Amino acid sequence: MLKKLTILMLVVAMLGTFAGCKKAAPVEEMVLKYNVGAEPQYFDPRKATGIPEFTMLLNLFDGLMRYDNQGQIVPSVAESYTVSTDGLVWTFKLKDTKWSNGEPLTAQDFEYAWKTALSPEIASEYSYQLYYIKNGEKYNSGELTNADEVGVKALDDKTLEVTLEAPTPYFTSLLSFTTYLPINKKLDQSNPDWAKSADNYVSNGPFKLTLWDHNHTIEMVKNTNYWDKDKVKLTKIIFTMVEENTTEMLMFENGEIDWGPNPPPAELDRLKAEGKVTINPYLGTYYYLFNVTKKPFDDVRVRKALLFAIDKESIVKNITKSGELPATAYVPLGVPDATPGSDFRKVGGDLFKVYDPDEAKKLLAEAGYPDGKGFPTFVLLYNTNERHKTIAEAIQRMWKETLGINCTLTNQEWKVYLDNRNKLNYDVARAGWIGDYTDPMTFIDMWVTGGGNNDTGWGNTQYDEYVRIAKSTGDQAARMDAMHKAETILMAEMPIGPIYFYTRPELIKPYIKGYYTSALGYTDFKDAYIEKH
Amino acid sequence: MINEKELFEPVKTEEIEAKEYIRPSIGYWADAWRRLKKNKLALIGLYIIIVLIALAIFGPMVSVYEYDATNLNNVYAPISGSHWFGTDELGRDVFTRVLYGARISLAVGFVASFINLIIGVLYGGISGFMGGKVDNVMMRFVDILYGVPILLIVILLMVVLGPGLTNIFIALGIGYWVGMARIVRGQTLSLKEQEFTLAAKTLGASRTRILVRHIIPNAIGPIIVTATLLIPNAIFFEAFLSFIGLGVSAPVASWGVLASDGVRSFQSHPNLLFFPALFISITMLSFNFLGDGLRDALDPRQRK
Amino acid sequence: MRKFVIQRVIAMLITLFIIATITFFLAKAIPGGPFTKEKAVPDAVLKNLERKYHFDDPLWKQYADYIISLAKGDLGPSFRYDALTVNDIVRKGFPVSALLGFVAILISLGLGLPAGIISAYKQNFWQDNFVMFFSILGISIPNFILATLFMYIFGLKLHIFNIAGWGRWQDVILPAVTLAAYPTAYIARLMRSSMLDVLSQDYIKTARSKGLSEYRVMIIHALKNALIPVVTYLGPLIAAIFTGSFIVERLFFIPGLGRYYVTSIYDRDYTVILGTTVFYAAFLIIANFVVDIIYAFLDPRITYSTEKIK
């Protein structure tokens, strides 16, 4: 009897599961299927921190500024803006735009969004993106309790005044990011859980949210209330959450998805040969950290020897194989310099050779370990990942053959690894950094003495001073000069050893066009369309 | 008067050499070994295992290549005369790596079976045999071991102990024997009610003797099946532990790790998956034949 | 019997409590938390988060609060998924996993039992070796390799199934078969071994000499007793289905409960770790309990008292 009941129960449950499926309507649709790869942690723009969330949210929402599909930052919700001479006060005039539910969007929506994002109650992990705003950090830490002292104010329904802590030339690009997006104030005040499901979700961007099947799929359709809706050609985007990259690849090859952002590295050769791979820019550097508080890594000659003995060209050619560039300095290509159109890396040039085994041997000998004699066996730490393992194995071998030193490899589970890195509980560790915005500062300010992301124990007062200068002025020439000097110090002391500059190989069907892939990792489908095929 | 007795002469019959029809009594183990030797498949299994062990120990020494010698200009080379199994993502010879991996996988397999047999069988046997409250408590302890996520325990072990092969054995020792314990307990519960147990008790056998000499051999069937079938589990559990960072570190690799890595590129380079998986299957088949043979040999009911 | 049931229920609650306690402290003991990220969260923000989720309370208080809400049936919020509570996760995920597991168990029993019986009946003939060969494959090829092979062959090359996903009835098949491979092989081997044991018993000879048909001998007399080790395996079988489901659900992109079990540990999502652990543990314990009852049923001589052997 019990058995029969159980079977009946399970049959009912099974029917229930399938009842949730919707049948697609046979309309002239242009549907894109993109594998975003993970269930969003936060779908509230004030809190989101991950690239999958960025991709989805930037298609659902629209900020004061937006990158067009040529990569230029242009006013979006903002009609125009003026900046005070000292670079601190920005005044935005807004266009007449609406929310997806038809309500008009006002400057108060922006003010409310930014202030609540900074509030201790919301406890947003990404609130530090708003620290550029006057008193933003103080309000967030609880030092100030009056939100009115935060430097953003709606002068009227269509005018927003923003006061900054310091002149920030790249502020316009920041305004396109999720933390600076508007929130429907009325909605949030009446229903603080609106961002937890598709039922009450209201946004102002090219698409609006129609389905959120947790840990399975998210669907959005063209938002007919979007101010620029004539540019939007896709009728629907389906985001799947397939985590396993082999499955994603098979689904792509079988036509079940149109876009797979994470192809398995081991299959790249074949996929490239079959013309399935598009290599997109990715603003980031892959490097090794040296624990400068531990012998023998406290000796700069040892650090340099280790880095110069790595054949970086061979690694990008034979292991990663996605068009990455071997690193010759720390800040990657793709970050603008002072003169428009120039690139920070090109201006700064190469700060070391791609591969210099002779110099490496010489330095090691100078440090007291000729041919590696007497060099202690140390541990190279990385987090469990196919690519990091392969690179580490190759480098382990390179160090042995060129320098005669031995290291053992240890892989650790992700959070244990982060924790150990943080606590300086390692010898040499693998790391990587993707930029948060397109300015060299996103890379440079990591290594200030005692910085939260500085996992090396290194510090240099001159370096800190250059960083301070670059943060305090709006004069691009002065800023860039300071940052170049800082980078030079960093590479002269080498607490980190850059290995290559990232790229993003992705599986994209050839009939998808008009999209914008940001070097910061997300993709904008506002202007995307599907060609007849 | 005639003495009637004298009229009868006893028939002279030959003394029957009774001894010839009585089997010489040999011990349990000798009998088992004799039966095992007769089972051809089991012997094949045994020989293959011996060959594998030999390959594991001597193979990498004899091979031209080192298991960790990279050659970045020859990655993913196909099968050829100089690389019988091709090369991997770093240009290392796959054949040598498979042989080297045998050391780890066979060691893990043997240790896992051993732990299973000793801890699992004894625990389950005692639990089922004692019954009542003892059984209750022992089984609840098993439930707890089943319930707490092994991954948490393993991560903690990794943090506390660091990488290394012995730590795999510790991790195996903690959680691996519970399935076997349950099965043996179930068998014991049933067997202890049978007549031979009663008989042994009547004869005055001690409890230990009953358990070890009578009940467990009669449960040998499911024990062997379980023990053999849990070996690949152990091999892949070890691969899983390597993912977490407990156990052997790169570039040392067991078959489990080689196979897991091989899956990721199997469309482009099937040889990387095929060969480790093949060796695992061969090992399994051999253990299985051997196991079947052992079962037939050790089962007291099949004495011929 | 009633006393037995009540004792077991109490024991079960105590066991669950112990499991929850050990898991709680283990999870908090390992390094890293839900907010340990590569891009370091500034201290002010971290403090805000800790205050919001009561991570700054003393550990014993966090534990006590958790146990109390657990007793009330509230499994807490998820730290990794802002939009879901753990109750949501279990409620949505469990029916999916249950369906998948149920189909897998059906396949394992439906294929494994007959395979084992036939194998024993035709010992050492080709049928036996055939079954043996496939069961070896089923055991030695782990489910993630099987899954990829199935996806490749039946999805990409033959276009019979979708590679992955969940929503149509066909989507159950590949994952269920993948999940069922190991248990089917195990059950087949166990059944075979057990049948062979039983078939060599005297009462089988008696039945045959009485002239009963093979069918009656095998099915009515032999099977019932041969099932005991297989029934014992049901407990570990369900456990194996669970563990297998963690990988299969991830690979086949199935929104079940299994996916959360492992990823929650990587995410240090404490409430989800505890929620899934307690849930699965309860399920397993009940399953084992049911198995114990079925035993006593199958073999009337089994009792759970200590009286017989002293």
C-alpha cells in the first residue's frame, strides 16, 4: 500500500515538474540561447558581483552611460552631462524614459539606488564600486549615518547631481556598470524582495525578465518600453545555467545553444580547427605570487630568476593556445593611456624579456644558489583547475631543467587556497586578476602596502605615493605618468611574476552578429541580431 | 551332542581397506587453495594481476621516458612507434604515465579491499551477531558516518594533513567500509539463525569461533562480490581526492586521475581516456575472475 | 514489534541530531566562508555581511539558533543564492532528484535482478559470461565517463536525445541509465552469487527431487532466500544513487537537489550544506529502517533480539 502511494506521489510530482514548461509560441522570433553557466548569486544590480550576473543585468537595465557595440562609452539614460572645473561635480540631464512596467524613470530612482547600495543594511559586496562618490565609503562603513551626506542628489525628476571624492577621469565608464544602475524606488520600497523572482521584476533596459527557473534557465524578452527599442532586434534571450564545460560544448555542437563562453581548454585545438572558436579580448593578467616574507623569496634576484626561467611564449603557444600574449610587464594591453587612442602597455613598453634563461641562471647564482645548489624544495600552490595544473606542471619542469631547483605542486580546493594565500601561508602561488574597469588603476592599486588584494606581503612607500598621486588628480598625463612609474617599481622588485595576458575564447555561432563583448568579461546584446542561416 | 557353533564357520571376507574410501582430512585453507587452482578463469585473473603489479613496479624503470618529462613541442601526439599510447597535453609519454599510475591505483585498490575486508567484515559481523542493543548502536554509528558529508571530512583532512598517499588511505579508512559492514551484518543476522550455528553452539564453540569459522565463511559470497566491486570505487574516490588536493599531487597521476583528465579531451584525443580506462577494466575483470574463484573456493558448502 | 519501531524512531532522531551537529562544526572549521572571494571584499562590507547573517555571534549561539530553527522546519537562507531559501531549494530540487533516482532504481532492479538470476541459472555458459562482461564495464567505468560517452553517442552523433536539460520525458533516460549503470551491475553480481549459494542448498535438491518445475524451484523457493543480500544492498543502493546524482545532475544540467550538495560545500553555503545533509541523511536512515523490516519479512528466522545468542 505504502509502495503504491509512493509511486502515485512520484508520478504526480513528475507531472508537476513538467507542468512548469512553457510551449514556445510560433511567432516570427529571433531567439538567442546563451549559456551563462551559473545561477546568479544576486539579481539585484546593487549587489551583483559576478560576470554572469553582469551580462544578464546589463541587458535588463540601462545606466546613465552605456558602451555601444563599437566599444565607445556614450550617454544612454543620460541626455547630456556637465562637469565642474575641479572635476568633482557632475550634473546629468536625463532623457524621458520609462520602466518596463510603464512608469516614468526619474533621477530619484538613481539617487535611491546608489544610496541603498551603499547602506550597511543591504550589505552589498560590491559597494566599494561606489566609493568614488563623496562620503560613499564613510556611509558604507557606518562612520556616517545620514544618507543625505552621500554625494548624489536628484535636483529634480530629470536632473541628477553627483559629487565625487576625487577627480576620476574614467567615471563615465564606471557609470555603465551594474552598481550604478537605477532601481524602481517605488517598487523597492513596497516589495524589497522584488529581485528574487521574475514575478515582480521591473527594469529599464533593452530586455525585460519573463522567466527565472532557479538553477535552470532565465528568459528575457524585448522590452517595448525601452527608450531605444528600435535598436533592439532580438525578441528573446534564453540563458541556460550549464556548469560543466564539456556539456556546454556538446550542446553547442548539437545546436542546443548558440553561445558557449567556456570551452574546455583540452578541446580548443579541434574546435579552432573546425572554426567554432571566437577569441575575444579579456582584460586580465595571469601571474605567480611570491611570498616575500619567506626565505628565499625575500631576495629579489631569486624572484626574478624564477620568472625569467619561464618560457612564456611556449606556454601560450603550446598550452593555453587561445591567442594570449606572453607578459612583458604587469598591466595588460587594452587599457587607454593619456592621449586618446593610445594604450598604457604600448606606452610603457616591455619591462622584462619574455624568456631569459641565461639571466635567470646568473641571478640565481648571484643570490647564492649556483645551478640551484642548496636551493630549498618549495611548494607551488594553485587551485584545482585543469589549466592551472598544466601550466604549473610545465613551469615546475622548466625550473628544474633551467635552474636545477625542485618544487612540489600542491593543488587546493578553492576557498582553502584563497584562505592560505590571504594568510601568506604559501611559497609561490598562482593568481590572476581581471580588471574591474578600463583604467590602469584597477591593476595598479592592488599592490599598495597592506592592500586587501595584496597577497604577497610586499610594500613600497614610493609605490604607495605614486598610487596616491594618480588617485588624487584628474590630469590624465599626470596620472598615467605616476602609474607608469609605479609599475616600473613593481617590476623592478617583482613580488609578482606576470606570465601572460588573458583572452576569452568562446564558442559563438557565426550567424550571431551585432553584439558587444566587453574586455571586462560581460556581453551586451542590445544591438545583437541573428542572421538568416 | 554336536556343538552348533562348530557347524558355522565365519565367512572369510577381506578386510576392507576403509581408509581408501575416506578422504584424507585436509585443512580449510589447503582445500580452498586446491579448489582455486582448478578454476582456470580465476588463475588467469591472478596471473594478470601479477603481471600488472610487475609492470607497475618495473615498467617505469624500464621505459625510455620519464613519467614527468614534458616536451612542449610535442603535445597531444597521436599513437606512434615512439609513443605507443601517444602523448598528453604536456607532451609526456602516456604509456609510461599509465604504468606509473598503476602503482597508485593498485596500491589504493589493495588497501581499500583490505580495509573493507578487515574492518567492514568484522564490524558488520559483530554487529549482526551480537544483535539487540549492540547492533542498534553500531548501526547508528554507521548511519552517522553515512550521513556526514565525506567531502567536508576530506577537506578538513587536507587542511590538517596536507597532500600525500597515506592520507588517501586514512580517508578511505574512515568511510569506505560502511557498505560492506551493512551487507555482512545482514548476512549474519540470517546465518546466525541457521542450524549449523546452533550445532556449533551446542558443541561448545566460543562466540568468536562461531563468527569467524562458521558464519563469515558462509557469507563469503556477498563479501567477495562487494569487495571486488568496490575497487574501482576506491580508484575513482582517489581521483576525486586529488581534485580536492588530498592525496597525490601532480605530476604523479593514478589511473583515476588520468581517466578523469582524459574525459575532458576525449573527442579530440580519445587515447588519453581509452588507455587508463582500459587498464582499469582489465584490472577489474581480473579481480572479478579471481574473486569468483575465491568465492567458490572458500565456500564451505561447495566442498567436493 | 511496536517497541522496536519506536526505539528506532528515537534512535533516528538522535542520529540526525548528531549528524547535524558534526556537520555544522566541520563546515565552520574548514577555512574560507561564503564571502571569501578572489576580489577581496573590503572590511567594512565584510562586517556588514557578518552582522546581517549573524556570523559575528559566538559559534555556540549560531549553532543553537540553527538547531532551533531546524526543529521548526526552517532550514534558513542560502548564502550563495540570494533569491532562495534552503526550504525553497529542497522543495524544488527534491521531486526532480526523486524522479531521476526512482527511474534509476527501477532500471537497476529491472535489469539487475533478472540478469543475476539468469547468470546463476546458466553458470559458466555464454549467458553468464555475457552478463559478467557488461557488469564489469558498468562497475569499472565511472558515471562521469559514461555520461560523456552517452551524450556524445546518443546526443551528438545519433541525435536521439538532447545532450542535456530537463523538461521533456525523454530527458530522464540518459541520466537515469548513467546513474543506474553501477547499481545494475552490482545487483546482477550480488544476485548471481546469492542464487548460486542458495541453489547449492539441500532444500533445493529436495524440491527438485520432488519433481517441481524449474520455474517453481527458482522463483518460489530459491529467489526469496537469495534476495536477502540484495535487499541488504538496497540501503547502500539508495546512497549510491544519491552520490551518483551529484555528478549526473551537474553533467546533464538537471535542476535537482544533488547538484547543491557538493557545490554548497565549495561555496561554504552553510545552511545549504546542513539542509541537504540532514535531508539526505533522514532519507537514508528511513530507507535502511525499511530495509531492516523487509528482512525480517523475508527471513522469518531473523529477529532483532539478543536472546538467541548469549
